[in-house]
Amino acid sequence: MLVLSRRLHEKIVFPSVHATVEVVSVKGNTVRLGIDAPPDFTVLREEVQDRLAQWKPPPAAVDGEDAETRLRELGHVVRKRLEVARKGLEVMQRHLEAGRSQEAQATLETLREDLGLLWSRLDGQVAEPVPQAAGSPRGCKALLVEDNVNERQLLATYLRTAGLDVATAGDGSDALDYLRTSRPDVILLDMGLPRCDGATMVRTIRRDPTLAGLKIIAVTGHSPEEFDLANGPEGVDRWFHKPVDPADLVRGVNQELTAWGLQRSPLRPE
């Protein structure tokens, strides 16, 4: 075991995995550490390790079990855990409003660990590629624009298992930069984005003749009435309200792409 001494705000660097650990605060016998690591790098407290058992990926597919069934099961797990996360955030907000910062911090740490465990399971689930159906449209490209890192990673992974070629952006500005050099078939767009919000991004796209006909699907917690945007090819082609059912979203993407003749066979699941 390597033992190191660090002062407040000094870091330990793990260059091979692009991670750092910083001493954030010291209070009594408790040391708070800040960990900066890649999104796919799972970090757990020792006492949480046993919880990994409930997140282990399911056994390999048996004869007669198709990819759609496994994707449906995966979508159920994702929806369930995201709903737990949503409720946990509500609890944390109540703690903060009541001035109970320690309880809020504990809830935040639990949520972070839970999402990390979910990512571990999801990563294990898709580590072995799902076989593509005959004629599956590998060429259909999607740009997923979502500022929440966990939501972006989970949804992008799900969409890739359904057959889409997915690029991602964390805000509207990065998304518009991407569109200057690449043209996807569909944009999956959160409306409440930093730097350049979804509505501004939609108006910018619709004014650009080089992006004419680009499908835009809103995936957001906001309602359409909050924005002065047209429905259809002059604005947003379709709206999905969070928390979104990934299977329903895939069906919506299928319908929009098929209507424009952009694919010969449907994405999975259908």
C-alpha cells in the first residue's frame, strides 16, 4: 500500500486513468475528498461495494431471448433508477431549504453512487455488442444535446444499442459548432441548456438553408407552451417529456426518419 501525505487542496494524480483526488476539507476526524475522473470510471466508498451485487448485468441471453427483450429490460432499469434519482434530488432540496446541509450532502453522495452503479451495470450490459438485425440502418446519425452528464451517457448508450450512430454535446453552443462540420439525420434536444438554450438553437438551425429538413426532437422537462416555436419542420418536429421512456423515444425517432425516407428498416426496439 502506498501512503501519501497531502495538505488542504493538494492533489493526487492518477495519469494512467486521467483521474485526480483532491483534499477539499478537513473537519475533525473527517476528510472530504474531491475526485475528478472520466465518466466511465466508477468511484465508490468501501461500504457501498456490496451494493454492486444488485447492479450486476443479467446473464448472457439464452436461446429464444431476442435483443428487443433485453433492451426493454434495460430501459425499465434506467427509468426506475432515474425516477429514484429525481426523488432523491427533491429530498436534497428540502434538506437545503431547511438548512440541513449535512443531510443534503449525504443524499447527494448516495445519488452519485447510485448513478455510478447504474452506469456500471449499463456498461456491462452493452459491453458485448447486441447483434444488429438484418438491414439495420447503421448510417442513421443522431446528435444528442443534453447538459446532464449522466442522462447524456445513459441515453446515448441506449440509442446506440438500438442502432443509431450517436454524437453528443453538452450545450447548444457546442452543438451548433458540431453542425458547422457535420450533418446528423436527427437532433435529440434538451431545451434547458447553458450558453445557448434549446429554443435559440432551433431558431438558428431553421434559419440555416444548409440544415433544411433536419429533424429536431425535443427531449425535455419543459412543455411546448413555454417556447414560441412552431411544431413541425419550421420548428420542433416532436416533443418528449422527461422522464422519457427510451423505447418510446426510439419509436418516435423511427417514425420521423421513416417519414423522410431516411432508413430502410426500423431501429430496435420497434
